Amino acid sequence: PLSDADRHLATRVGADLLRRGVWFAGLDVIGDRLTEVNITSPTGIREIERTCGSHLADAFIAALEQQLATHVHA
């Protein structure tokens, strides 16, 4: 589970990434320190799927396609 500190970090970094046009990224955190923002090969979805047995990638891609279609047609 994410801690309050993790959520705070993700919110702050996420807002900046969205302003820069990055819609999907992986944040690597050690302790309470951000060590890397990975936009070329984030593997968090694979870890979540393996751990929880969900199909998060399918849901994510569908949501991303919907968002992109909305912005392209706006």
C-alpha cells in the first residue's frame, strides 16, 4: 500500500509531468526519496498485475486511448 508520503510525492510529481505532456511514468522511491522518474519503461503495471492478479494494463490502455481521443478531438 502507498503511504501518505508516497501519495503526496506522486501528486506533486504527477502534476508536473502532466504539464509536460507525460501521461504515464514510473516513480522509483527509496525510503522517502525520489530516485528516478521512468518514462521510457515503467514496470509498475506488471508488478501490480503479478501481485494482485488483475489486468490493469488493459484498463489503463483503454483509459489512455479514451483520454487521447478526447484531446485530439478537442
